[in-house]
Amino acid sequence: MPYTMHIKSHFLSGLFLMVLTMPCNASLSVTGAPGGVDRANVFIQSLRPEQKAKALLPFYGLAPHGWSFLPATVAFPMGVAVKDLDSLQKNLLYDFMKGYLSETGYDRTRAIMDLENVLHILEPDNPHRIAENYFMAIYGTPHRDSLWGWSFQGHHVVLNFTIIKDKIAYTPFFFGSNPAEIKEGPSRGYRAISAEEDIAYSLINSMSGEQMEKALFQKAPFNDIVTFAATQVSPLPEVGIPASEMNGVQKNLLHLLLTAYLSAMPDDIAAARLQRIQAEDGDMIYFGWAGSTKRGEPYYYRIQGKTFLVEFDKTQNNANHIHMVWRDFEGDFGRNILLEHYQHEH
């Protein structure tokens, strides 16, 4: 498999230390993606007129666009398909995406896309297993002083970015993996998503009996993430155990788990978001688990604070199929930075 993704301990530790040394007023008003606007425009210039008609759309403003993590043959996302680009256009597209993702996030995106080839081998008669059936849409006109955004959607990859000058919003973002672990062939044992599973297992299995009674909020897992592909979400019921009732080791595991999710984003953006969580959510972050705590059996977990929600499930295909998502209650599709901008400008 040409693109592999491994979140290494030194990366997690480095980002953790970066958060600890950032000023307390850190926000998402960071340097963003150097050259991102230029890369976007170079990609746009490479498109033929009929491709531009598909790829370039009006900016959505405070009315977020729909999104889906289902195969594109089912969801019909907006944009131009990777499979319809020539080799030069594909390279320019991927260079553009690298400007807004960390190396970890980019490698994971490509690895999940490559799993469509694995699924095609496993399910040769399934009409939805089409390699490179992923769609790039650019909303508005990329410019350093304008409001614009972009999305990349297809089976198990959904990326959403809203850009206002030096401010960037990047939620909702979704990753999935089917199979979660390749069981046979030359890539046997490969896992496109691993840290978000391994750290969560360490956390839930570190709980004492009393802690486990709170953390395990129901015996049966959900069949999928609860919020699915809603364009806007509100806090779910506070279930599980709050960070205030965890010991130091468990709090560090929880922090590393959040770091693993945000590792898809550039370091400065991820660190700023973690710093905001530390300041705004603190010890009132809830970690809740549903289902089995044994490997190989179906389960679901969520992490919820005042400002954000993370969901993870591994229930389908004999518990070998992962869905995971990060939502910001006020920041999805850049609503918070858009409101701030509109209020300041008008």
C-alpha cells in the first residue's frame, strides 16, 4: 500500500509539549497554511472549463453545505472527482491539500483512499468500490483577503476548511477505515487508523471498578456515530466519566487521545485547538464507552466537552470497520470565525 499512516509517540509527545508551552490566549488565529491560497489557485488554473464548472461553487457563508462519508456513488458530493483529473492536475490537487493538512493527515487521507482498492478486491461485484472517487469543491474565490473554503469528500474521508485571512476552521472532519485491519494478503495487519483505537483501549482498561461503572454508559454499542452527517450538532447527553474523576495517568491518556485526532491538522492549528480545550473545557470533558472493552468485539466511545464532540465506533463488518468524527459545536464550517468577521465588518 503506497500511503501508510502511523502516529508515532514522539509526534504525540512533541505536540503535547507544544501545547504546554503556548500562551493561554492561543486561538485558531494562527499562521494557517503558508502558500495555501497560491496552491489553490494553481490547481484551479489547471482545470478545464467543464471541470471548473463542477469544482468552483459559491461560498456557503453561515449556511453550511451538506456532507457525507458514504461512497460517492451513493452520496453524490459536489465538486470535481479525482478520477476525472489527469496526472498533473492530481499532483496539483494533492499539493494544495498538503498545504492544509499535516503530513500525518495527508498520509492518512491517501491511505484511506487506497483502501477502496482493497475493498474492490474483497468485493469485486460491488459497484461502489471505485478508486479515486473523491470530490474536491472550492467555495468562493481563494484570496488572502477573502472568505472562501474547500471540501474533500468520498468514502470514509471528509475534510472541510473555511478560511478567513489568517483564520482557519477545519470541522467537521471525518475518517473511516474498512477494513480497519487488513486480514490477508501482502498488507496483512495494516491499520489506517490505529492510535485513536489503541490509546482509547488503554484509557478504558485503566479504569478502576468504580470508574468503569461511570465510563461504561451502556452495554450495547451504537451501530454508527450518533450524529452521522448532520450539518450542525448540539451537545449530546453527558455520559461517561469526567476528566475531573480521572487520575494523572488517565488524564494524560485522554490528552494524547485528543492529540491523535488533531494530528491530521498542521501543528500550530492542532496545538491552538488543544490549548482552547484546556482553557474552556478543562476537567469537564466526558469520556464515555458503550459495548465491549475487549479487542475484536464491537464498541463505541465518545469524548465531549463544552465546545466539541468526538465520536468513534467499530461495530460493522464483525467489528472491523471504523468511523470517527470531530465536531465543534460553534465552529463547524467556520461559523464562529464567520460571525466574528461579519460583526467586525458590518
